Amino acid sequence: EAGAMQQGKVVALLWAAFEGGVALEDGLARTPPMGWRSWNLFGANVNQSLMESIMDAMVSRSRTVDGVGTSLADLGYSNVGLDDNWQLCGSYGPEGYTYHSADGVYPVVNTELFPDFVAMTSKAHALGLTAGWYMNNCICQDHCGAKVYHGETDETCYRGDAAALIEFGFDAVKLDNCGAQRDLDVWARYLNASQTPILIENCHWGDTNPNETWCPFHYYRTSNDVRAEYGSVLKNLATTYPLALQNLSRPGCWAYPDMLEVGCSNGPGGDHDPGLSPAETRTHFASWAVVSSPLVLSMDVTNDTVMDQYWDLIANPEIIAINQAWEGASGTRYAYSRLNVSLSVYDPSQRTYESILFPVWQMLYKPVAPTATAVLLINSASNDTDLQLAFADVPHAPCQTRCKVRDVFNRTDLGLFNDSFPVTIPSHDAAFFLIEPEDSRPPPFLRPAF
């Protein structure tokens, strides 16, 4: 029934340049970036006090992993990113710039909300974190240069924004798709002119993808904004599949179906962000992990009730290790049901709901070591579904007849199985396994030390 931010530190910036574009070779994003960003829960309701409280929470060791006090930063969630609405949106100068000074040289900060960016980024650095910023938008309206939307060629604003980012002490930037500064080669040139490596997110909603030699950014959005609803999660996840098959999600250039909606009900989407059930949340987090997506939280990490509810999932070291592993393939779907289920999904670009058909079940895989492959089984039916995980069907399977199976969610060994493994999956839930040969030693990441 089957159809076939965690940044490395470098002291110098290296470029691989070629005619018509660049590929960044600066040592950043060799594994999928991990961290936190403000938009999916807080939307435009941000200020410096909130961001600094998030930073404190990211390094708190008030919870444990395997009995050891462990922070989100210890687990790899090390970049704290400010999204939209730091700007003082308005009309500046004869050109009517949206958030740049009259001469276009400098971005205008809302200092009532963010009185001291240098102090904010300095706090991040003092805590061992990196600080992310946001560009090319002011609540989805912007122009800079000639009054031509999405077609401006003047580089003044690029140059001023890059200079401001370095001056304020930011380490990373999200470049959105709403504004006029959409030339990613120009962005990369200015952002890296100072020899300070900057982690760059291309947030062009799947409009500007890399190719085999061109990737002047470190990770790139493959989709429109995700919403905190199950159908939206599946829709965004599917946008990574063709890119993985072309090997266009790889170290230094990762496919990214958007921030995580874990714990983000009632976000900026309002009624379109109803929130995910516990089962849907497991499916969401595990599916992002197995396709090597950057893992960027947006939940209120200062809220103990929320953190207690989701800690065991987002702090599962085996899921994180699977996400961070690289064994030559980023992970993707390899099998799916011929039967479909129709789900209503909100389309933010059209501001309306659409009915989309998804497979009743699908199977994803990712090789994580020479002798270990992760497999994720997703059930999108409205009822429990019985599936058989046939080892021989798994691409890059390290074994086909006698395989050890480990439950990744529960971090327990399930035993040795011949040819296949039966599993019953509840509605909208997933099952996550690691399969290994009978005589293999467990991969080192099964018992990480933080």
C-alpha cells in the first residue's frame, strides 16, 4: 500500500565565490541551528524586558535530563532571536522610508520598546548565548530606495542595516520576504564585510531556494508561515521532501519549514492558532527533527506550567541527536498510504481555509550513523492505525532481517525483531524508532553528557 542554533565559532570568514553568487563557508550551521525566536507566540508584542527574560530562561538549569540539571542552552538551543516590531514604523524623508532614516542609512529603532540593543546582546553573550535580529520588514510593509515594491536596487539600506547589526552586537539575522531588500547575495556581501560571521536565515517562504552551488545563507524557509494546527504542520513538512531528494538540505544550508509551534496556542494567528494536542505536538517536533530542520522554539520558556508540559519532548537528547546527526542525507519521507484524509488548513497568503489531502499514514527516515537509522511513522487518520515497519523498505537501513529497535520518544530498547516491527499509532500521533543491526554497539549519542 506504500507509494514509493547551534553555531560553530570561527576566527575568520572564508568564502567560496563564483560568478553570479556565493556559497558561505564560514563554519556556521554545520548542524541544524537551534534556538528560540519570538514571532510564533508573541508576534508583535515584544520588548527588551521580554527578550532578556527569555535569555535568562534559556540558561536556567531548573530542570533535569537523566538526573542532571540541564538548560535549553546546554541542549543546543543557543540562539535567541528577536523577530518583527523592534522598528519604529513610519514615513521618513522625501522617499517615505518605512523604518529607515531619511537618508536610508540607518534603521530606526523603537527605543521605547528597545532602549538599548547593545545591552541586550551583551546580556546574551554574557550568558553564553547568541542574539538574533530581524530585517526587511516592518509588519509586512517596507520600501527602501526608489518607491518600487520588491524591485529596489539601491544598496544604501543593505549597507546601513548590516552596519547596525554589527554595531548592536547581533550574531544572526532573519531576512523576511515582506520588504524590498530581497537580494540575498547583497545581504551576504554586506553582512560578512566586517569579517564577523553572521548566521543568516533566508525567510523567503520557499520563493528563493538554493541550488548545488548557490546558498548565500545558512538555512532557508521552504514554506509560508506555519500555524498551530495539525494540517498546517503537515503542509509545511511536505515542502522539505523534494529539497531533500535533491540534496539541497545539507550542512551549512538547511531546509526549514518554519519555527516550532510547540506550546504556541493563541499566537499571532489568533483563531488560526488553536494549538496542537499532545499527540500532534509529538508528531510536529519529531518530524522537524528527522528531516534535519533547524529547531527554533517560540513557546513561553519563562512559564513553568508550559515548560513542565513540554520539557520531556523538547529536551529529549536522542531526538536532538538525531536532528543534529549527519550521515550524508537530511531525512525525508520514503513511504506513504494511498488512502488520503482531508484536513482544513489556513492559507495565510490567501487568508482563507483550504481542504488539503494528506496520506493517512507516512513513514520518514534519516540515517544517523553507519549502523543506525531513525524512522518516524505518522498517523493522520481520525482513529488508531496499525502499521508494519518492514526493515528492508527503509532506505539506508543498516539491517534487513534481524534488527534491534529502540523507542526514541520513551528512550527504551524494545528488543530484537525479524524482518519487521508491528506498531499501533493513535490518531495524529507518531512513533519514533532507531533501528540497528543485531550485533551493533549503540551510537554514542544514546547516552550524551551535557
